[in-house]
Amino acid sequence: MYIFLNKTIVPESDAVVSVYDRGFLYGDGIYETMRAYNGVVFMLEKHLERLGRSALLTRLDIPETGFITDAVCRTMEANKLSDAYIRVTVSRGKGPIGLDPDLCKEPTFVVITEDFREYPGHLYSDGVKLVIAKTRRNLVSAINPRIKSLNFLNNIFAKMEAKEGGAYEAVMLNAEGLIAEGTVSNIFFVKDNVLCTPALDVGVLDGITREMVISLAKKKCYQSE
């Protein structure tokens, strides 16, 4: 397996990050996960747009779009993948211990590509068990959900609750008790023949798949009419 680290492709064994990296010390960074079909990255521009938005909101310098696109393609080629899971991660980088962002001079940039593993078929045919997590989504005023952040402890706590309850996934509520999202998923349901999903201002991640589902539902509705 090969990893793109900062400016070059290296074997996984050489893809090491300093223990002084702020992504490791503080979860100070952002990421995007993507899916490639037959060598084409699905909605790449949208993912890079959201990565840029996360960078802007966290005041984090990231490589230019062209550089990231090239890094993704090169990493897929190095691993001889066409159907792939892709993760792009950018942390604020290495620096002395301390919260001041100016202590870091250069971000750490990583691209990982792996064989995409389909969900087992029985999950689609039989469904999954859910729990309502006691862990609430972070307050919008505390951590803006528009940032896809490396700090995922909120969701990890909810996932622990799901496992302890013998469930596959946990439904997370916001501070007001409204349905928000799953630990790694947006939520949709049908009521009175209407497709429903929590609004963004509830405190959910503006999922790209979520946007696609809404777009397809609207298109289907117009076609039906």
C-alpha cells in the first residue's frame, strides 16, 4: 500500500507523522472521504469545495485544488485501484506543544486510497438495529457542523453506545432533542409519501450524498407530476 504524504508517494511503512503534529495532539485538522467508481472519483469537485470550506472556517492552509486532485489520482494509480475508498486529511502540522495555531509553519497533507468494501447484503435486506444515543451532537455555536473536523470524539462516544446496546448505528439528537444524524450517516425517512431529513440548522453535516439524495428526490417528484 502506498500513501501520499505531503509532497510525495511513499510506502505505508514510511508514511509517518510526527508526535508533535497538531492533528495527533489536538485533532486540529480536516478531512474528506470519497468514493471512486471505475477510476472516476464521485463528485470530486464538491468534496474539494467542502474541504476548502472547512479550511476557511478553521483558518487552515491547504494545497491548491489541482495539487489535491493530482495527489488523489497518483495515489490510486500507485495502488492500482479503480474502485476505491479515498481519504484526504490535512492537519495544521507539526509544532511545539501549545494551542497557538501560529506555532505550526506548514500543514501535514495525506491521501489514503484503499479497496472499497461494500456493506454486506443482509444489511439492505434485513435492516439494522438503531439506538438513540444519550450523547448529543456538539452545539452549533461550539463547533460548526459545516467543518468536517478530525475531532470526532462526539461521534465515537455515540458509536460506543450503539455497540453497547447491540446496535449497528446510533441516532444522535441535538441539544434541543431534535433528530440530527447518525455517527457516520445522514438520516432520511418517508412520512405521508414525503421524503424528510433534518435541516442543516439542526446541527448536521452538510453531506454530499445527502445533497444528491435530495436532488434526485426532487427530480423524481417533478417527473411524477
